[in-house]
Amino acid sequence: MSNAEARILIAAEVGADADMLRGLLQAEYPKVALSTQPASFVEDFDRHRPQVLVLAFKTLEAAERYYLGLYRRSVQVNATPHRTLLLCAKDDLQSAYELCRKGNFDDYVLFWPIVHDAPRLPMSVHLALQALDSHRVTAPIAQLAAQARRIAELELLLDRELALGNAHAEQARQSLQAAQTQVGAALDDFSQRMLDNGLDAAVSVNHPNQVRQEIGRLNDAVVQPPLRNAAQALQPVQRWMGELKTELAGPLHAARALAKQARRLRPLLLVVDDDELLRKLLSRILGVRTTTSRPQPARPTR
């Protein structure tokens, strides 16, 4: 991909910041667009479909809100391969590193206040574009590994959602049972008060047993059946939630096996230095296991 064809989008809250950043990039990358109006953030991204998205917000929280908004409302963000560069201040370096390490963003650049390393931003854009080119070759394998990890994570989500759904169904069943009891008790109380005092002389009861039987029939034939039917209707839901996990056991087992293989796809990093202490220091910083290879002495020439 040539620099002249690369599409760069700078998203910022302050127009002057975006203009200044475009000035730093435009000599090498002529297709630099700006997005500085919150109302048009999503529209700007969908229109320009950038390969590199520079997040020039004053706070990391604002950058996170912007990017989350894209994933909620943009129709192009998932279909547009792109890399994100997060500009940050010195006090935010650790947080910016953690956000990138977790995969929220791809890379960060120390920029606020403006540092002496002005070429760092164009260099980071250059590396981002290179990564995109490399990703086109390795994308099928990388995407397969990422999908496998996501599928394995979905099992935990499925367990939580099924447990929550079962709890809701059980709560609804108990509520219906309580309603049955309460309705029956209310009708019994109504019947008893009618027989005892005629509801404060509002009605006259000449045949108490007949009234009691009629109210009992009303409860048994009219009130209780719909409540029982509603309670019974929840039973298939609870059975379905129990059977769903069993039916998915095979696919989930395969997904776990695939995810286990995906975790073995570890990048290989080679550290070259003739100072053993420095190699150990770099290994500790990077959190990698190293293999030391001692240089072979040169053979004497005759």
C-alpha cells in the first residue's frame, strides 16, 4: 500500500489539534481526513473508511467513548480493516499501555504535551499500515484463532444467561403459585364475610351453603385454571434451558479444543544482544522465555 493511497482519519474534540496533526502527516500521507464534530463522528468514519484511525482526544476516557460509539452505531467499522493509534499524555502512559495490551486499541503514542520526537506519529502510522498489509496474509489464521477464543468465552456467557433465565422462570413460577394461594384466600375471605354479616348488610344471604359452593366453583373453574396453565407453561421453558446446555455440549467441547490450540499460536520474538544482563532485563520486561545462543568462535584461517 503506497502512502499516497493510505486513508488516515484523525478524530479529535478540538479542531486546532486535528489541524496540527494533519500538518505533521500530510507531507507523507495526503489522504488525511478530520473528524471533530461529535454529531458526525460515526458518519465521518463510515464515509472515509480509514485504514489508520488516530484518536487525538485529551483523555483516554473520551477516546474509549468515541470508539465504543463507533462499534454501537457504525455500519462500516466491523467491515473496515483498520488500526487505531491512541495519543496520550505522559501521566496516562501506563493506562494507554494496558488498553492496547488488552486489545482495546492497537498502539499508543506519547504526544501530550508535544514531544521532541515529531516523527514518532508518522512512524507509527507507517508501522500500522505495514501491520495491515501483513494482516492480509495471516488474517485467516488469526481470525480463526480469535473466533475460537471468543467461542470458548461464550460458554461462560451461556452458563450465566441460562442460570439467569432459569432463576427468572423459577421466580415467575413461585409468583404464580403465590397468586393462586392469595386469590383462593381472598375468595374464601370474601365468602366468609358475606355469610357472616352480608358485607355490612349490603347483601342478604338466604342459602349460605349454596353461596359457599358457588364461590368455590368460581375459584376452581374460573380463577385457578388460568393461573395453573400459566405455571405449567413455564415448565417447558425450564426444561428447554436444561436441555440446551446438553445439546450444545458437543459443539462447546470442540470449541474448547480449538481454543486450546489457538492459545498455542504464540508469536516468536528474537532478542539479539551480546550483553547477557541486557537480554535478561529485556526478557523480564517483555515477559518472554529466552533461549541463549552463544556465538561460535571464528575458525582460524591458514
